[in-house]
Amino acid sequence: MSTFAVVLAGGSGTRFWPASRRDHPKQLLALGPKDDTSLIAATVRRLGGICPPERILISTGARLLESTRQALPELPRDAFLGEPVARNTAPCIAWATQCVARRDPEATLMVLPSDHHIGDEEAFRATLERAIGSAETGPITTIGIQPTRPETGYGYIEAADSVGEGVLRVERFVEKPDRTRAERFMRSGRHFWNSGMFFFRAQGMLSAIERHLPELHRGLTALERAAAEGADAERAEILRFFETAPAVSIDYGVMEKEASLNVVPASFGWSDLGSWHSAWELAQRDPHDNALDPSCLALESSGNLVMDLRTDTARRVIAAVGVEGLCVVATDDALLVIPRERAQDVRLVVDALRERGRDDLL
């Protein structure tokens, strides 16, 4: 069986503002430690030896097509699927699965986010191989991350009995818990963070979509008919498909409704890089826990992230004195100062700018 990869590369550019923007979201940034490549380029690089470039598809927004192609020059031009309207993960995965099934009806797919950090790439690839093997036997399979703390910001997967070496049966998906439940999940040994990575046979996923999302499946059927009529008809139907498709996640629309799912527990230094706080956690830090660009200073300060991302040649020094736990991020047109513990609230800035009509800063 041939294996294809679908890399999900949408995003609105809010969580890492001001570095990320609507037309230059998180996956196009170089946020990983000791890595000057973009997150999406690192994602594709990690697939080496498992999936050749001609079997990698990038699912992104139409407005991001050119910038994403520039980030991945090694991939053929037809590897990029541009969604004309954002409709969450179920429609984009359904479309990508249909495109793969048209090329190889017996294919196995792995669907991976484009904007995560992986610390141990060798262990990551071994986990992918195990998950692919599980999916080839029939059940849709996901990867569950061994929790390292009682995290309340992630969804969890509760696992049941073993169905093979290193593979467990999924009991249920669990929404983000409160602190008490998260601590209980840590102690149970049966709960794992939902990584958002999925593995499945192409025909198996299309059948699951037909069972659980019949409206979406009808749209796929119309797409297939249009593709047989020619490129112009297909382009018109793609637009109609996304304009009318239900805006639902693959987790809620399919995974949580499937009777039989597998999970591969794993630990490979995973981070979803969800905020500037995550970037601070992964960065190299000085003895006072400050993560600083070379041009920045922190005096009598601790636990700060200070990033100077300005491109102008007259670089000015950013100096922090007597402060703790801040994220300070400077770009050519904006400066963010926010407590590290409130890094998720960057979206409040984006919302306020949108209300003021400052689209130039979004």
C-alpha cells in the first residue's frame, strides 16, 4: 500500500501576533529552537524516508498558496490544495482524501498539523510507522501524547485495551478538563493528549464521512463528477463545495462518532506551540530563564521572552530592567508586551485591531 501525507496548513495568524499575520500565519515562522526553517518546512523534512515528495499534499487557504509554495520549493506545484473558503478540518481532509483516492484507491493517509514542534524526530518517525501499520489493518488511528503535566488546554484521548504492540483501542475522546480532572488523567495512565494526527485508509475515511457527515459526502460526489468533466468544472465545484460544506472539525464530525478507533501512545518531545509562552518554554534561556535575541538585554530580570523581529537596518537595542515573566515581541510595525502567563490573550489585541478597522496590522 502506498502512503500519502496531508499537511494541514491553514490558520488565521492570531496566536503569534505580531509576528504572525493573516497572510503569514504561524506555520510560516521559524519558531522552533535551534532551527531557522519555518515550522511547515520542518514538518515536511520530518517525513523523509516515510513519504516521498510526490506523495505529500499541503492543504492550505487559497490566499496562502504562493507563500506556502515559497516555503516548500521542493514540492511539485500540484501538491498544494487551496481552500477558497475556510471550513474547519473535516471538509479539507475530505477533499484531500478524495484527491488521494483518485490517484490510488488503496492508499493510506497520514494527516499532520504543519505548526507543531517535535524534539525527537527519530522517535517521531518510528511512531508514524506504527500508526500507519495500525491504519492499514482497518481502524482509523491517532497518536496520543504521553502527558507530562496536568494540562487543561488540550483535549484528551482515553485508551482501553491493547490491540497490538504499542497500539491501544480508543475508549473515548474527552474535552479539555478542569485542573482536578487533568490531575486524575495524569494518574490514570490511560489518558493521552490529543495530538491532532490521524491515519486511515482512503476508502475507510470516505466511508466514515458518508456515515457521519452525509451532506459533506454528497458534496464529494458532486466534486468527483465535476472532475470528470474537466478542470474548469472542477474549479467551480470546489468553490461551491467549500461555500456550502458544514464547518465542522474532523474530531467532532467523524472521530468521536466512529465505533472503532486505535491510538498509538508516544513521547517524542511534542509541543503544539500554542502561544508565545510555548516559544519561551522551548527556547534556549540564560541562567535567569530569559530567552533573548542577541540584540536584547535583560538586567535584574527573569523569565522573559524578548524577540526583535524588525527587518530595518537601524537595529535598536531592546532593554528590559527589573521585570519578570513578560513576552516582548517587536516587528517593523508593532510591539507586543504581555505577561507570559496571559500569552493566550494575544487574540484580544487582534480582536481590538479588527474592531478599529486596522486590517493593515492583521
